[in-house]
Amino acid sequence: MATSNNNSFIDAAITELSTGIGKYAELATAIQRQTYSSPIERIGIMLQRINGDKLEARKSGNEYSGIKPGQLLAFVQKVQNKVCWSARRVVKSAITEETKECTNGMDFSQDFLDEVNIDPVDIRNIAKLVDEDFSQLTNIHNWLSSQMGDWGSQVDPLSYFIQKELVSSTMTESGTDWVTTYETFDFEVTMDVLDKIAEELADKSAELDYARAERQLAELAAA
């Protein structure tokens, strides 16, 4: 069972990931069902749960088809990425004094802090919170890696933020490969990169809307 952590984005990040679809949403849900108060402990104990399920499957003669231990490491990176996006939302929603006057003093950044269950904080200290979350997530990432033998020792360390894109490749059997498009190592650069990604997503959305409108209008014209 998840409990609040009023000085960290981690718990809320895991909860938000659990609202999606796919294996990582299922993993986030399973993590939040654990009874440990710390999200770091809940992540770590999942490795023991997974190993236990694998052992039970082997004993019963069944093939294990659940979450793989290595997926926990990818999940920790997803949590860190989500922490960064949450921090950006706080920073971007922090309004100026002039805007506050125009909106009857409403502080939208505090609204989001309430949503993710973080105590009121000076906007200038958001970077410190994210740095502390990164330190905690790095520790659990390192611990998980250390429990996975030789394979774990070859895993890349946790990035402050990283985004990868699936591209065509002649170097793999599947014909595709994951290529890193952005990787950062501190808060300030991360915020700049997230701004750029947000602009790219907005541009893509506008292109899709335009293409959709063209298609719909063509269908109307042909009717």
C-alpha cells in the first residue's frame, strides 16, 4: 500500500505510471500494492517477489511469463523521467506576481504540488527535490543491478533523464534498434531538454491535426 512522501516526486510518479497500460503500468500497480512505506523499498522488494514467482513456476513445471528482473531497472529509469516531467510542470505552472494579480492570487504550481502530495516548497528548491529523488533512485538502481550477477554489472547507470527512439537498423535481427535522442545529467539542462521535447510533441500534434482535417475535408468533398 502506497503512503505519502511529502518531500519527493517518486511516489506520485509511480502512481501515475500505474494509470497507463502495458507491462510497466502493471509493474507500477504491483509496486504500489506492497506494504512498505517507502517507494524505494517497494521497488526493491519487487525483485524478491519476482524471483519467488520464478522459483514457484519452476517447481510446478510451468514456464514463468511474468515481469523479468531486468525490467525493474528500466522501470526505475521511467520513474526518474516522470519525476523530471513532474518537476517541469511545477516550474512552468509557477506564475509571476503580475499573473497572480490577474487570477485572484491563484497559485497553479501549488495546485499540482497538492495533486502529487508534496508539501509547499519554494520554486527555487524544486531542483534540490529532484536531485534528492535522483540520488534515491540511483541507489535502488545500483542495488538492483548488484543482485543480477554479471548481467547486472553491465547495465548502464541511471540517467538524470533519457529518451530513446526506435529506429530502423540493419545491425539487429528485428530490423530496429533503440537510439538515445536525449540524455541529461543535471536539473537545468533537463528542463531545457524537456522544453524542446514539449515543443516537438506540440509540432507533431499540429501536423497530425492538419493531416486529419485534410483527410476529413477530402471525404466531405467526395461525398
